[in-house]
Amino acid sequence: MKTYRFPAKKTWPELVKRPVFERKEISGLITEIFEAVEKDGDNALINFNKKFDKAITPHIAVSEAEINNSENEISDDLKRAIRQAKENILKFHASQITKTEKIETAKEVICWRENRAIEKVGIYIPGGTAPLFSTVLMLAVPANLAGCKEIILCTPPDRNGNINPAILFTAKLCGITKIFKTGGAQAIAAMTLGTTSIPKVYKIFGPGNQFVVAAKEYAQRYGVAIDMPAGPSEVLVIADRQAIPDFCAADLLSQAEHGSDSQVVFITTDLKIFTETIEAVEKQLGNLPRNEMARQALDHSIFILIDSIEEALEFSNLYAPEHLILALEDFEKFIPMIDNAGSVFLGNYSCESAGDYASGTNHTLPTNAYARNYSGVSLDSFVKKITFQHLSKEGLENIGKTIEIMAEAEGLIAHKNAVSIRLK
């Protein structure tokens, strides 16, 4: 880890840079994968499963029997936890449903906006060393609330050609029955292009490694939307003297264990907290099963001692973290100063893991500084907003002259005539 004491502001732009990965080689591989899936469809996916996941999968689609049997393969405690998390996520996202309101912008000119669900959406769920069944909840719950007509899920199989039962159970709980054994960039290609088994979708959601991220960006060339640009997971913690170093260290490591390319940032105004948090990180790191991955992430993570919380928030806004934790005594006072963050956690007991699993907020968030211009996934992510207007004869008479003058000034006489012919 790298430590900085009172860094000058002119050095901040360099400090907020994320680790850079070579994209040229990745881009070439993504193109090859898309071309293979476009040409060979399911057979390409079966071959990629064998090549990348060492899995033999005669069939891409998960059978109904596999889905139903998943309930017997996980503990009752886990099933109860998943159900409780689902209820909290449902409550929070249901609160985002808006009522249609008609506005009279001029007499007899009525305008309003209505939501329409995106008909076909694809959900990508990483498997591997960390099968993210929690992400199924975060994406399927709002998709169902929005009313999406077709929701498909792709996730990589294990070496035995099976899908993690917690993913299958959670998907079934959320009403998803179209589940496919394919991961990585090839899964994104399949949802973009469509195959014999996998339907083409209109928008793709879900996190993934740098290959998945690159594939999602590539999918946009085919007119398929994505939830947001993304990169490795990250957290920024701001602490004052009342913060608890062990808590701060645990939050930092909870993101570091996501992968070697994750990044964590710790900022404090207190030297004692600064020193003790670094010590706590080292102590807790040794007890983690994924400590080697977390240690690699810490190699490009930074710990900063700074003069004031105001300065810390200024740095945070420049960094634009995916997760922001304010381990501060008077955190309410500082909320208005937050401009750029994916999701914010307030006080010593609002651990980042709460948002990852069960508080109700969504954990699919912008990373890599995209919090400057993107929001996390919400109900709005699964809908389009269509505007409507109705003008009576009197309504057109009330604004017709304005339209005619503006259209003529722009040289669009047919536009003007569409009004004039009615007014005559």
C-alpha cells in the first residue's frame, strides 16, 4: 500500500488515477469472440466453456430439474437470508415507482410522461471464485418491478458443467427461468447477437472482469444498451478521530478481496487513526481466505493523511468512488458536500457489506470515476420514459404563432405549415 501525508493538491490528479490495464490485446480477443458467436452460436459457447472454464456442457440452457433441485443444495439459513434481502431490495426499489402527472403547459396544451419497461433484458452474473448470487437480486428484482417481459440470465459453469445452486435458487425466487451456462465475453456476445438457445436482448446488466466490461462496451456497436461503463470494485473511506480502525480496515479489505485489480482508498485527519488502520489492515489480511488477491489489490491502494474533512471530501469528489464511507461523528453535516459517489455509507456501523447484500440499495454501481456522470442501477434503469402531448384546437391557437415564428426562423417551412394549415 502507498501512504501519503498531506499531499499537495497539485498531486491529486495523479493520486486519483486507477490502475491501467492493456486494452489493445483485450479488444482483439473480444472481436474474435463476437465473430465466433455470430458464426457458430451455441457451439461456440460450448467450445468457449471448455476453453476458458474447463467445463463440458453439452447443453447451454439450464434445465428445469437443475433449477428446482437447487433448493435442496443450499442451507435453510442461506435461503432465509436471501429471502430477507429480497424483501428489503423490493421495498427500496418499489419506492421508486412514480405516478403519471399531466401538466398543462399552456391553456389546452397537456403534456405528460409515462414509463415503459425495456422488453428484453439480459443479466450477467459472475461465477468462478465468487458466485455473486446477490447480484441476481439486485438486477432481477427491479427488472420484475419495472415489468420487463423477458429476463434472461447468463453465468459461467464450474468444471463439472454446473451452475452454483445459490445462483439458481435466487433466480427462481425472482421468477427467472431462462438461465444459460456461459460466462465471460462470450456470454455478452450471446445476449447481444442471439443464438439458437439464447434470445437477443435490448439491454445488458451486470458486473464482470475486464473482458466482460470490454465486451459490454463492444455490444453497444450492435445497438444493445448497457447498464453503465464499469471497472474493478473500489471503496473510499473518510475517517475522523472517532472512527474505529478495525471497522475501517474491514471495509477496505471487503473491497480488496473482490480481485487483484480492486482499489481501496483511506483518508483521515487523525494520525492515530491513520496508523492504527494500516496496522489493522495488515492484521486482518492474514486471516482472509482470499488474502493473496486482497494483498495484490492493496499494492495499488492508497492511505492519505489530510488536514480537514472538507479537503477529504474534495479529494473524494475528484476520485468519484463506487462506494464512499463516512466514518465521521457529524456525518449529516457533510452530506451536502458529496457530489460524486455511487453509494454512500454513513457512520461507524453502516458497513459497505450492508449495501452489497441486504439494506435494500442496489450494489450495481459506477466505478472507475464514472460516478461523476452515471448513477447506480435503479428501477429507472429498466424503463424507458415516453412523453405524450395533447393539444385541442384552442391549445394550438394559444401556442401556434410561437411555433410558426420559430420554425420560419430556422428555415423549416414545412414545420411552420403543419401549424398554419390547422389554424386556417
